[in-house]
Amino acid sequence: MKTSVTLNEDVVAYVERIARKGESRSEVIERLLRHSLEEQARRAKDQRDVELINKHAEQLNAEAADVLSYQGDL
């Protein structure tokens, strides 16, 4: 798909500086955008995981304490 985006000169200059050998500006921008979107999705998933753990923290801590109570001394 082809689209048009207006970028500041400093952004274009940065894109050109970080381009890999043979990589077009479009390819650089797509690579960076994909990376950013994947990172955003990863952070959102991590946040959901933390919220779920916190929601069940008391029960999880009780279960862990119970399991540890069965451990013998070394």
C-alpha cells in the first residue's frame, strides 16, 4: 500500500542516517514503525499481566507460603 506522509527535515535526515545498506527511507520508516507498534503491544500485555497478578496477589502469596511450609531444612 502506498501512502504519503509529511515529515520534518530533521526526521528525514535521521532516517537516512540510520538506514541499513540498500534500505530505502520507506523501508526504514516501516521497520521503525513495526518495532514501535510491537513494543507498544508488548508493554500493554505486560501491563495486563501485572494487573492480573496484582488482582490475585493475596491468593498467590498464600499458595506460595503453603508450598514453602512443606520444605525441609537443608
